[in-house]
Amino acid sequence: MRKKIVAGNWKMNGSRYDAHVLLESIKQGAGTLSGVEIIIFPSFVYLQQCEETLADSLISWGGQNLYLGRAGAFTGEISGAMLVDYGCQYVLIGHSERRHLFYEDVNLLAAKYKAAQYVGLQPVLCVGETIEEREAGKTESIIQQQLASVVEAASIDAFRQAVIAYEPVWAIGTGLTATPDQAQEIHAFIRQVLAAYHPGIAQSVRILYGGSVKPDNAKSLFAMPDIDGGLVGGASLDAKAFLAICQAAMYT
Ligand code: 13P
């Protein structure tokens, strides 16, 4: 049985005050939600607030990105070791905004994946196709390529502790959600790709769906057999909505 995860990706949003209010509200509301793992991915500058507020809770937190190596002359970058220093357990790797807006390619992402594991962070590897790729019938080949590049660089063993997030680019921040059946089809495909390397790991890896997850669609998505929770953007900035999504994950 794979424990469900609901993760909030705050992206480049919030203020110090907003982070304080949001973290306190989520912590209070999550007190009774023991059946679901909750992770917060704030902007780097609010990680210390996560550590201070959430250290005595069951909620984890992580970075939205990292750079390679422990330290060095990489102006503007944050290393995995620095994330660990702030109590992070997770890090997002290859979010579509990193792939498309910041041109992070499969080789860099594979290196980042390895860098995360090297310092003991659990990577949340994000994969997903654009609308053009979907319409051209390339969804599976794109996802296969996004997964294979990391498996081949880091080895399938590196997926024992990993989490994957399927985020169709066309569903991110658009209000368009993949239907539960559309999402399930790709989640099953992701498991099938991993099973070709190692059936046991394919069964145990948790695969989250992301893309306009809201309180009113979370339950039907999370009820699908290969959907192990959600990576939530916009709705994670509203404590009530985020907690409702966590609640939906408890009962599916
Ligand atoms: P939205 O939930 O705002 O569509 O964002 C999804 C996402 O990109 C989470 O990483």
C-alpha cells in the first residue's frame, strides 16, 4: 500500500507574512490528517520559516530546485547540502517551468537528480507533455524519454526512494485538469516504463498528479489506482483549499 502524498508547490509566490499565516493554518488543520504525507515546497527564502514552524509536526518541506555540487562559484544557485541544512527532505527536479522557462535539459536534470540523492534528499521528478506533444500523439514517447534519461544516468535503484509527478503542461495553472482516466492512463504508463527496469520499484514508487488539482476534483483523481496523491500549485496557496485536498487523499 503506497501512502498518499499531497504536496504544495508555492512557486514564486507569497511574502514572509503570507508564509507565516499559511504554514500556521496548514499545521493546525493537518493535525488530524495522519493518513497522508504532506510536503510544502516554498520559495527558498521561506525554508527557514518552514523549519521553525513545522519541525514539531508531521509535515515535511523541500526545495523547488537545486544546483549541482556542495558549494562553489555559482552565483544565484542553491545546493542540495544547503537544502539539507534547512531541514529539507525533498526537492523538485524538472518541474515543467524549469524545463521550459529556464531551458533545463534532460542531461542537467539527470545530474540534478543524482546531486539530490547524493546529499540524501528525495527527488520529486516531474514529467509531462505540452499540448502540442499531446496533440501530435507524442505523450508517451516524451514521458519515456524524460524518465529514461534519469534512470540511465542515476540507475533504477535511485528510484527506490523517489517520487514522480506527472504534470501535463497544458493543465498547469490553466484550470484545465486531465480527467481521472487521462491521468490514470499516463500514471500506469509511467509504472510500465519503470517496470521494464525493475518491477518491484515500479510498484512501490509514488506517482503524483499535478495540474489544476482543486478540492472539487481531487477525490476523483486520487481514487484512480495509480495516482498516489497530488502536486498542487495555485490551490496550495489557500490553506482551506489545500487542506481539503489533503482530506480527499485520506479517503481514497
Ligand atoms: P496548478 O495547480 O496551479 O495548476 O500548478 C500545478 C503545478 O505546477 C504544481 O507543481
